[in-house]
Amino acid sequence: MIDLHCHILPGLDDGAQTKEDALEMAKQAVAQGIHTIIATPHHQNRQYQNEKNVIIERVKELNDYFSQHNLPITILPGQEPRIYGELVDDYKADHILSLNNTGKYVFIEFPSSQVPRYTDQLIYDLQSHHLTPIIVHPERNSQLMEAPDLLYRFVQKGALTQITASSVTGQFGKKIQKFTHQLIDANLTHFVASDAHNVTSRGFSMEAAFQEIEKQYGIDYVYMFHENAASVVDGKTCFIESPQPIKRKKFLGIF
């Protein structure tokens, strides 16, 4: 299994703080069947600044450390930038890191309660530079929960999305779990990843998430999510079903 989103690089953000923390996370990942992790530290979210060259260096150090402990896992470089207007300029300046440094996919994180008005333009600008934006954990954004047609529009325009394994299993609450399943139903998401920060409150939950997906949607969905993760690592084109708007149920004849 491949995990595209994980805060395993020690000391860079609110994920692993020490190499020992990272080692415990890696052991938990291996126990769940994960053999490859893209490390995605936060960037430009006010509190954390983690530019491309630093991440690549830290990934090499962590792989060496895991090799010393004979762990059968590979860490690849990535980044989780909070959306900001100069993102494309910083990509051209070699500060923004595409996933596994392939020049194909880049993460975008929204603030938890809003979607910036310039998102449409940024999606277009990224695509103009041959980058495919992947919107991370949209199911945890309160504005998208209230107005899911926004996300539908972004996906129609070529953005992809990644849901969190713990959202699938209900660890963020029933409301987020329900919206997560609506995104799967409507072909509005393309990847499942852990967004793991530690081994306690924010672990991997990948194994349980895929068991739930297989139970609810069948093995073909599991294969699709796994294949898409591999395509990101390799910088190849992902499998995309036609997105559908999320249907809002009427209550007493009123939306």
C-alpha cells in the first residue's frame, strides 16, 4: 500500500517530533501493509515553512535511519502547501515540491472553514505549468460541506481530491464521515491517504478505511484508489470517473 499524505518527517511540523517518533509511525505503517510513504510536511500555513530543498534532504536522512533499523518502507518527498496566491511563482522559484518531485502533482490545502475566491484561477495557473492540483481532505472543510458544488466545479476543471482514511472510518465524527462517503459516491475523490501525524490520536487507519470501502463500494474502488496512488508516485495519469454533483435531500419540501 502507498500512503500519499503523512507527517512523518521529524521536527518540521505538528507531526513526528523526533526520529524515534518517526520510527514508531513507520512501524505502525508497515503493520498496516504500507510500503511507501510520501512525506508531506506543512508549508506556508503561517506556523510552518518547509521548502523543497529542506524536505528532500530530510527524506534522505530518514530513509537512512529506517535502513539502519531494517524497516521495509520507503519515504518519498512531498509537501502540503496551504493555498496562497504566489504558489505558482514559488514553484517556478523551486520552493514548492511536487509529490515525489515528478513535476506532475501538487497538494493544495484549504483553510478549514473557507475556500479562497482565487482558487479557480490558481487551478488554471497550476495546470498551465503542467501541474495537477490535488485538494487534500476536502471532507473536513466546512464551506465545502455546506456548498459541495464548489468542489464539483473544481474537479470538473481538472483538480483531483484526496480524502483522509480516518474520515472514512468515522474518527472525525459522523457528519464528516457522511460527507466523505458522499464524495466517493459522486466520484469527487481520487485518493485515500492517512494524513497521519502520530501513532495515537492521528494514526494511519488505512487498513480499516479500505476494509470499509470494499464493504460499501466493492473491490474495484479499492483497486482504483491503490492504482491512483501508484500513478502519483510514478508521475503518470490517474483514473478518473465523471464527477457528479452531490444531491441535497429535501426536508419537508425545502432544501
